[in-house]
Amino acid sequence: MNERDNAFTLKDVIFNLLFIVLFVFILLWLFPSKSFLKDNYNNNEATTNQIFNHNIETMKDAAVSYFTTERLPKKVGDQVSLTLRQMRDKKLLLSLIDSKGNVCDEGLSYVEITKDSKDEYILKVSLSCSDNEDYILVHLGCYDYCEGDVCEKDEPIAYKYQYKLEIPCKLTDWSAWSAWSTTYVQANSNRKVETQSSTSTIDATITNTCQDGYLYNQSTGLCYKNISNVDVKDAEKVINYSCSINGTEYYITKNGEYLLNNGQKVENINVLETDTNKYACMKTETKQAERGEDKVSCESYNTQDRTYVLNGTSCIYEDRKAAEKNQVTYSCPSGYTLNGTTCTKTYSEAYPSTCTTQATCYKEVCTTKNVPTFINGIWVNIPQTSCTTESYSCTKTYSCTKYRTVTDSKAATPSPVTYNCNKYAGYSLSGTTCIYNDTKTAIITPTYYCLSNGLLNGTSCLYKYNKDANLLTTYNCSKYGSDYALDGTTCKKITNSSDTTNPTKSLTCPSGYTLSGTKCKKDIIYYRFSERGCTGGSVDYQWSLSNTDEELIKKGYVLTGIKEENISK
């Protein structure tokens, strides 16, 4: 009994061990390891990035080849752009497919080129797909080494390039469904779309058809055939010009000027084909003019006699005239009398003299002469006196005191030479010159200018925008009278009797509708969508000396479009 129990227990243990090993193997097969998941995710991410990078490079190459000289923006700051759909319509490239097999969004994806300086441009390439959305910036220019009109800038400077790795985020719940709309919505990984259709039904139009040789008369509702002669004339061709353009306020212009009806601008007009005037649609827009450099001027102060000179913000007029010389006056010392330019003083002078028989006596005789002398810039006469002694004999012996009259002469002292401006009103004396100085504040006039083709009007710019008018051609027979009926592009007059028959009636539908009995039907598709976002994601940034770093790209990193000069090289 015990041996059977032991044998049964050993078998049971072996069976259980085999079951556990099998269970563990199944678990390993069903749930791959963390490293396996990481490697598999990185491989998928690398493939996604490689496809995305290839697509964005394809867009870049197509844009560079498209933007020839005549298609480049002309002024610094101007931009020209193309959506991916426009590029595909122009046969620049084919549809771009992402890693999920979806067509990249052709409305949100675009290229945009901006003039950055005189000879350089910046090309922005933005791509939006269901698996990724990003952009790059490319510097272009008209360089000597370009094979086409523009090419990428050959930068000999070493740069380092920034890469980023976006860690997937956690998807949020789907949003509530949007309202139904006839606007087409494309589904992607984060947007689900539902559709439903309804049928629009309208009455079919009754079309009257006449058998060969007969014409339909709308007034009688019958088909008629002229039995006698028919007078045929060319109908007048009437052209309707209309400016109903997407709700924008454009109006008819005739030879560049607005057409007015009771003072109001006209949106459409009918004219004959023979009218040789030029009609178009135009709208005007007024904007504030750009402020230019102020003009500083003295012109408004100038007269026939005066010219003002600009000095900074002042206007200066200056006139110089020779000053008049004041008359020279003369003065004498006290006791002297002025006589012309001479000062004289006469007095008696006593002197002793002894006169004896046969003695000799003497007397002094003086004479005065004017001597020209240059003083203070002018010639003046200065009196100079010279004296001599004369002798005579005494007739008797006696002692006495004699008196003699003495005249003392000196040159008068002339006054300093001075000048005046008495005969020039408003002039001031400066040395020997009379100066008139008038200073006024300069007139500062602001200037304005308009960008592009704007027309300057004061401080505003008037811009005109032209478009071709919508044309509708019709024909009429009004100039021939009511006897003529329109038949295509001709007017016909029936002069005799006619044969009439009933027309064949048929039903027709507008474009897009299908005839069903007496009704026209069209299926209308409605769309609604629900979207979800994601949270909790993160971005890791790395720098590399290569913009095609295969190791980073393999790990899922993509270029951010940012680069810096490698200072540490």
C-alpha cells in the first residue's frame, strides 16, 4: 500500500514540473521582454523617421527646382508659398506616403520661401503626416556654384545640428462627435470619421423639343414652321460684366474709373459687343502711409532780397555793409585855443636887459609852419614853431626890463577814429562792418510714402486691386423690333403664315442629379468626426556634427532645423 502511494506521488511531481515549464515557455512567447520591446519600438521609430526625412527632402528638392528667379520674392521680407496639393497639381512631385501607408495632409503641408537679404532666401519646408509633423529651414541664394537659379548655401564653417526624439504620449479618450457637415473630413490615426447620406429631390425641368425644321415659340408653347420667307439678321451680342467675387466688394470700372449710377458704384453692367471700352473689377483700400524722413527747409522765408541759409533747425539771413567813419575832432590843453588843428597860447614874458652905449642887445623872433603828419590812419597838419635871435644896438646907456609877447603853438590832439551804422536801420556795428542778422526756426515738413503700388494722398495710401470681371454672353433682337425672335445667335422675322405642331416634352435634371420618374435626385454625404489627443509625452534633444547622423536617426531622432556654429572644433 505504501509503495503504490510513493509511486503515485513521484509521477504526479514529474507531471507538475512539465506543466510548469510549458506554462513559463508560453508566457515568454506571449509577453516579449522589455529589451525586445525597446529594440522593436526603436526599429519602428527609425523606419518612421527615415520615411519622414525622405519625404521632407523630396519636398525641399522640388521647391528648390521650382523657385526660379522670376518666381522668387522681390523685396526683403516678402514671401511666396505653395501647399503640397499645389505642388502635386503642378507635377512637381507625387503624393507623399507616410510609414502607416496614409497620404500626408496636402492642405497643412507647404513650402514657404522668404527673402532674407539682398541675395539670400530662407526656405521653410513643413510636412504634416499621420505619423509625424515637423519642418526644416534651408538657406538658399544665388551663388557662383549654383547649377540652377538658387541652391543651398555652401557653408565652410563647421556646424553642430540639433536632433530631437519624441517619447510617445498617452492617448486621451475620444472627443464627442462633431455636428454633421457636408465638408469633407479625412480620417487619420487620431481622428475617426463617420458618414451618412441623404437624398435631395427636386422637380425635373420640362424641356420642349421640336421636330426638325420647326422652332419652339415660348409664348404660344407650340412648335412652328415658316411656310413663306424668313428674314434672318444677326442678333446683337450683349456681354454682362459682373463683379460678384466671393463676397468681396469689387465694382465695375470703365477704362480704369468706377461706373456710377446715381452716385453708387455699379456691380454689374450689360454692354454691346461693339463697345470698345475696357471693363474690369476693382476694389480700393486706404491705409496709413509710411512715415518718411522729415524735410527741413527755409524756402518759405526767402524773398527777392533775402535768402535764408539752413543751419541745423534754424534759418539764418546775414547781410554785411561797410560802416561809416565818424568825423575826427580835435582838443587842446587847458589855456590853449583851438584853431583848426592847432592849439595856440599868447602871453607876455618879462626878461631883464641892460643896454649901454655901443652895447649890443638881442631879441628872439619865432615863426610857425604846418607840417603834414600821419596819425590814426589819416593825414593831419601839425604846427611846428622855430625861433631865432636877432641883435640890435642901444642908442643910450640905461638899465631896464623889457617885455615880449610870446605865442606858443602845439598840434591839437585828434579824437580816435570811430565808425557808425546810422544809415543802415537794424544793423549792428562790428569793427568797421555793419552786420544785419535774422534767425528763424526752420520749417519741418514730414514726408510720407506708400509701399508697393500705393497712391499717396496726404498721409494715406490708396491701393487698387483689379480682377477680371465675370462674363456672361447673351443675345437679343430688340433693335429689330418685336417682329423678330431670337434663334440662337440670329434674329428671325416670319412674314407669312406658319405651320404649328405640339412640341415633344422631355424631363431634364441639373448637373449632379439623376432623373427618377418626374423627379431629380442627388445623394448628399454628411460627415462628422471625433478626435483624441495625447498627454505625458516628452522630448529628448541631442547635438551632432552631422545632419545625417545615422546612429541618432536609427534611434528615432529627427532634425529640429536648429544649428549652431561648432565653437569647440
